[in-house]
Amino acid sequence: MARWRPRAAAATVWYLRLIALLNLVAVLSVPFRDQIETHNEGEYFTPYLMTTGLSSAVLSVFLAIAMRRRKRAAWIFNTALAGLFAVLYLLAMTLPGGGFTKHPLNYVSTVLTCGFVLALLVGRKEFTSKGDSSNPKTAAATFVLGLGLGGVVGAALVALTNNLHGAADFWDMFRYSVGRMITIDPSQHLRSVIDAPTWVNAVINTMGAVLFLLVLYVAFRSPRNTELLTAEDEERIRGLLEKQGDRDSLGYFALRRDKAVMFSPSGKAAVTYRVVGGVSLASGDPIGDPEAWPGAIDAWLSEAREHAWAPAVMGASEEAGVIYARHGLDALELGDEAIVELDEFSLDGRAMRVVRQAYNRVKRAGYTVRIRRHEEIPECEMAELVAKADQWRDGATERGFSMALGRLGDPGDGRCVMLECHDAEGELKALLSFVPWGADGLSLDLMRRARDTENGLMEFMVIELLQRAREVNLARVSLNFAMFRSVFERGSKLGAGPVLRLWRSVLGFFSRWWQIESLYRANAKYRPIWEPRYLLFEKSSEIPRIGIASARAEGFITAPSLPALFRRRHQGPSGTAPRVAAAAQDGKG
């Protein structure tokens, strides 16, 4: 049975896909629709879910998706409904005098429906993904409230357009609208008092279809993850970073408190992640000993499959990508991280002429840079820096997930490094904040500046950090992440193919709105070492969904939410709010 269970589960998915396709053909093809309608009347019947309605096609698609994700709720729904149909078909075919045995199609319908039920029973143990326990209640509430709201809106439209003026009261019009939303033909009384235009009926039917889709989504949606990083989790991750923190420049960002964590059985490694839109989104490499990474990855993947979440990793290194690949994840190169090694960096030479000129120009203008660890900054000064960072932020949305800490001035981040740039009059004009990367490295977290500053100010600050590295015991720095860097680099070379040149042109076009090419150019000035970063995923069909979830996590897409008054605020791990307001980054990535 262990060999047949996956095959049976896959067969149920393909059955639902085939039924969805046939239903869609019936909607589009009048002759085929007429045939199906004929075989759904009298002594004929069709296989499970085979009708001529678009709603059946949509229902089949939703069920196929839910069954492919091995959701237990979808298995229960199909088993109960298809089992009922199978029993009715068997009774119809075995009871004498019914007349159903005369038609060959009835045998086909019975065999297909019973075969579908048999496949459900054989593959039962494959459907282990849990749904949210509140889904049935929420779906029922959504149906009732949606039906009531649609009935009111439909009644208002009918009242404005009814050709039989004054013949129907509000209750008649409400019943007419509700009946049309659930595809029930109006009664003789309603037809005698209501004569609505075709477009009004179409609007009411559309509201019914939208309500149907919404109820299906709510009924089968994956549960949300409510876990956040606790004080104990954070302490354990900091312990792993002290031992193995020099392996990954993104390791410190695992301490974001809006993430959850999954440790390996030995406790020597961990994967941090956040669930967004049904996607369990991890970032960077696992934390801790690489020998314990498989245990943490297995635990994370097991939880994702248990809840029907799509597993994905943003910004994994090549080393981690190889380990994840052994667990069934595929890789797609996202771009490259710019890393500057201090023992290889120099401002001399023609290649550094542009950076050298920008640095000297800003320095002659009287700008100075102050470098301090966060723990060296008094609380009142840190509050002023945070206020400036919030003031200079581009837009109201705080961005960052995989390459940003999402907070500034927290007492637990004392080893972070702050660069403050002042002009000739001593006024603060720009800030750079770096998180620790092992014992002698830094990784860019936050980049903010006033809009009326000199061009080349950020280059000036970075060069100041590199030249004064001894003040913070610095050997290497991770700067911005450049998406699709290889496309811009190879696409500009002699002999680049037409596909590569076209892809480079497309990215250049979108760079007008998003910093794609400009980030690559800005980092290339420092002659860095480029370390590739990858997006890891389990199924190619999930890439669009993962892309939307990643954009939401990074803050590029903001989902509608309740007003701030009704939202629960998440506090720091100690149970008290941080000492200063949080400010996220706009710079890295």
C-alpha cells in the first residue's frame, strides 16, 4: 500500500483537473453543453462534479489545488460528497425497474465515481496537511454575510431598474437577488412583479460567483503562523551566531522578531522563516553548524508540508543551496552580494578614479563621519538618530526581510556599527548602520540620507569606513545586494546573445522605477567580490506565489489590513517595547 498511496492521491488530483477541463469546455461549447445537460436529466447521470456550470469548473480547480497540497479538509469534502454520489449511483444501477441500466454512459459514470472514491480511500494517509480549525466557521460566516450584502446591493439595483414600477416590495427584490446569486430560478410570484434588465441580472450573478470563490478560498486556505521569535529563541540564535556567525553575512538578520524559528533536533542549527500568503519563507543560510543543517531543514520542511505551506528560501548562498537541493528544493539565481575584503581594497588605480574623485569632492565640502558601536551611543542621541532615519525614509512602508534587521537602537543590538555623516556646519545629513558579521565583519542594514546632500555622499561614508577599519576591528564588509547582476555584466559585453541583450533591456526599463541596474553600478565601483544568492523553491508552479509573498515580506506590496487601532502590537522579546522607535532600511537589496 505504501507504493500505491502516492499514486492514488495523484490520481484524485488528475481526475479533478480533467473534470474542470470538461466543465470549462461545456461552458464554451454549446453542442457539448447540450449533450451534458441531456445526460443529467431523467434516467441519465454523469460522473462526480461533471455539470455544465462554470461554478463546477471553479470548484473542481479549487479542489484539485487543495488535493495537490494534500489538504485534509479537501479529502474529507471529496470523500463525503463523492461517496454520497457513488452510493446513489450504485443503488440506481442495482435496484430493479429503475431503467438506469439501459444507458452505457451510466456505467461509465458509476465506474469513474466509484474509482475516484476508491482512490481517495487508498490515498487517505497522503492527505495530512492541516487546515485552520476556524475555516469552516469563517466560511459559513462569509457565505451568510456575503449573501446578505449581495442581496441588499442587488435589491437596490432592481429597485432602480425594475420595469414593473411599484409591483414589488423590498423583500421581493431581496429574495430575487439572493435567489439569482445562488442560481435558483425566481418563483412565479417574483417573475410577475420583477422585470430587471439583463445587465442587472449579470451583476447579481457576478456577485454570486465572487462570493462562491471567496467562500472556497476561506474554506480551504492554509493556517496562518502566529509564532514569533521569543526571548529564549533569540538567545539560542545569538549563541549559534557567536560560534558560526562568520559563515553567512545575512546571519544576524535571523534575529528579526517577526520571524519564527525551527531548530534541528540537536539544537546546533536553525532555520528562521515567516509565513506570508501560505508560503513558508526562509531567508539566508541556516544558522549554526553545517553538519546540523539537514536536521533543521527537515524540521522546517515537515512543518511546511503539515500545514500545506509552500517552502521557499530567499538569498541562500551556494553552499546552502546544495544542502537544500538534497531535500528536494530547486534553485534560481537572484543576483549577487557585493563583499569588500579590506586586505584587497585600495583607492589607487584608474579603476577607482570615479570613487576617488567623489570621495575627495565630498571631503573638500567639509563633511565628516563619526563611527561608533550602537552600545557607545547614549540613549538620547540614539533617539534623535532614529527620528532622523524615520524622517528620511522613502515612503511610509518599512521595507526589508531577508537583508534588513527592521529595527534601530534596540538594546540587544549593541555590537551594530553606526556611521553618522555631518556637513561643514555640523548638521547630521546621512546615516549608515551595519550589523555584525562574525567577529571581524559587517553587513549593511540601513542607509538613509537627507535629500539636499552632495552627490557621492554614500561613497564617501563607505570609503571612510573602509579606511578607518581598525576602529571597529573590521576585515570585510557586505554592501548592497544587486539583483540580476550577471545579466547586466554579461549583457553589455561583446558577443552577448540576442536573448541576453533583450533580458538586459527589459531589466533596464524597469530600473526606471526600481533600483536594479543602479544598485549594481553603485556597488561595482568598489571592485567587490560578487557572491551569488539564490531563490530556492520546491515546485516551479509555486514561483509566482513565492514572488508575491517575497514582495509582501520585503514591503514592496502592502496587503490590506485592519486599522492600527484594532491591530495587536508585537513587543520585544522581554515583553517590553524597545527603548526607541523602530526604523527599517531602504538601502540594502
